[in-house]
Amino acid sequence: MNNYETVFIATPVLSEAQLDELFGKFQGVITENGGQIVNAEAWGLKKLAYAIQKKTTGYYFLIEFTGEGNLIETLEKQYRRDERVIRFLSFRQDKHAVEYSIKRRNKLAGKVNAEVVETEANVEPVAVEEA
Amino acid sequence: MAAPVKNDSEIRYLNPVSVDVKKKKYCRFKKSGIKYIDYKDGEFLKKFLNEQGKILPRRLTGTSQKYQKKVAQAVKRARHLAILPFVTDLMK
């Protein structure tokens, strides 16, 4: 079992429902092939640094998961077949990347909680900069 | 009549002599203990690129060999995901 991270960019023409469906589809591909999802994030619509298929924006999605190596093959095949996906990247996380992603997730979770609690207090959550 | 030579021992320079204290370069990753370089953070990675979006050599940034490799890897991932451009002008 390895830790993997995959990011894909969906075309900007899709509706909310279609995006949810697309995101769900690839999470489904992972779980159906013996993977376990650790973290899934939708970064939303972002501007691309250069045009891909003549599109200047795209919806970014990140999935972190654990699974066997042959799962990647299946997943990437699905990416290629789906024309709504304009770009994808998946790679194995080394031990530092795993550590970093755990820290990053905690930070994100902390931020969300802090925002919920401290909306009125207007206090910036102090980001803990661990070395 | 020749002008009298004032002071031969005084050496004059056209430009002020730059007395630059050589600042020792260091690897920022080693110094601050960063183990993993995130490709998602485009702004951070821009520190290692020149205006055209090329990766700066480590003789300029001072990054150690070990982390230069990781910087390169992260920049290349970011480029693939259109977080950073492959080529550009006046990025900063």
C-alpha cells in the first residue's frame, strides 16, 4: 500500500451538479479498485497559467488516497477517457510528502474551525509555523 | 606652464570603491528544516524562477543539491498543472 496524491483539472463549462458528479466519479474509481480516500478537496475555479485546450480557467480537484500501484493505471485511463478532464497529475507521496499533507490538512481543518468560531471576534488564526 | 602636481600619494578613484562584504549563501531548506516542497504553492516556487519562468541555478540561490532536485520536481509539477507557466515574460 502506498500513499498517492492526484490532482485533475475539469473544464470550466460544467455546472455545479456536473462537477459534483465528476468528483464523485473519480472518488468512486479509487474506492472500487481497492483504494481508500484519505482526503478530497475541491479548490474551485482557478485561472490557468497558460491555456489548455484553449481554456484559460479550470476547476481543480485534489484527492489523496492509499492503494496499490496498479490502481493508478486504472485511474489515469479513466482520466484520459473523460473529456471533461483537461489535465491530471498523480504521484506517490514519499514520507516527507505524507507528513506535509497531514500537517497541511490539520492546518486547513483548524482554519475552517477557527473561522466558524471566531467570525465575530475577527481574530486571525495564528498559523503555527513548525520547522 | 604645467599645473603643479599636488599630491602623488593620494590615489583617486572615479567610482567609489565597493567594499562588498560577501554574504555567505545558504540553503534555505536546510536552514529552516523544510523537508517537502509543495508544488501547490506557486508564489513560493516563484522565488526559484527568473523572469522568464526558468529555474534559477543553485549557484545563485544557494540551495543544496538535495533540495534543488526537489525544487525542480515541484516546479515541473506546478507547470504541468498550469500553476506556473512554462514560458513567460516579466513574471515578477
